[in-house]
Amino acid sequence: MDFMYYPEPLSNLITSFSRLPGVGPKTAGRLAFYLLQNVGTAEELALSITLALEKINKCSLCGNYTDTDPCSICQEEKRDKTMLCVVEQPRDVVALEKTGEYRGHYHVLHGVLSPMEGIGPEQLNISGLLKRLNGVKEVVVALNPTVEGEATALYLAKLLKPLEIKTTKLARGLPVGGDLEYADEVTLARALEGRRQL
């Protein structure tokens, strides 16, 4: 899409949309024109984005996105405090919660190890994880089954081994290269049930 034919504000809007994952230049153009033709929707979207940026933060305990601190899951008294499930992104917490199978606490890394992208342990929420292990008997490593996810799982297992904390990971059944958020509840529930020690 050639942006030089559009007024600068429209061109900037299209460019902004095209920076979103999975949105190419043509889709970005369609979205921009749609919003110009539907002002009410555009204003609602702008307000939603502004409010989300103002009100949503990371939970100081688990790293999940929340509008309270600590988040509602960390505050829930009935959860099993001896279990901690480590996930890559906040959306993975939602995917696992939908199964209704897991009743422990979570810890969000906000990424996985990826030397090619310059992401090492320092860029992830690993130090926060190590501070939360008092009283934890099992850490479930529920990372996406990608090369980076597997490397991160092995790194965490190596860190936790001297602490004598049982470290498990989800059973197979999740497709290799897939994302937790796209797996159905039954597949995720079975993967949780069949987790094994790392």
C-alpha cells in the first residue's frame, strides 16, 4: 500500500495498525478507513485503549495483567499455595483457568529465552519467580511447546533442581509450535492432568 497518496494523519494511522501482529498493510488500510467512516466506534476504541493503558498493570506477585494489586488470583484464599504454574504470557493464565483443572497460583515470565532476539534470563520475570518459592512444593512449567519454550523449561528445571522442588511440565497433546491460548479446554485439561517431572 502506497501511503504517499494519503493525508499524513491517515497514513500514520495505517502505519500504526500495520505494526500490530498479524495485520498487513491492506488490512491496516481497511481498519483505518472503517474507523474514519464509523466515528462512534473509533472514539470507543480510542477510549478503551486509553483506559486499558491507564488502569492495567502487572501484578507485583505473579506478573499477570490486572487492575488491582495483587491480582484477583493471587488474592484468592482457596488456591493451593504449594503449586505454582509458570506461563509465558498473561493470556496463557486465561487459557489454563478456562480448564477449571488447575487451582494453584501462577507466575508470568512475559516471554521465553531467545538468544537470537537478545532475550536472556534478565529480560524475563525469573528473579520474581525465585522470590516466590517459599512453601511451594511443585512448579508446573506450562510454556508453549516451541524450541524457545523447551529451552526455557530446561533452564528453569536446572535452576529449581538444587532447591528440591518438584518441577513438572504439561504432557504432550499440545501441538508442537502451537500456542496455549489457541488450545481447547479439553486438550489443556488433559495436558495438565498428564504433566510430568522435568
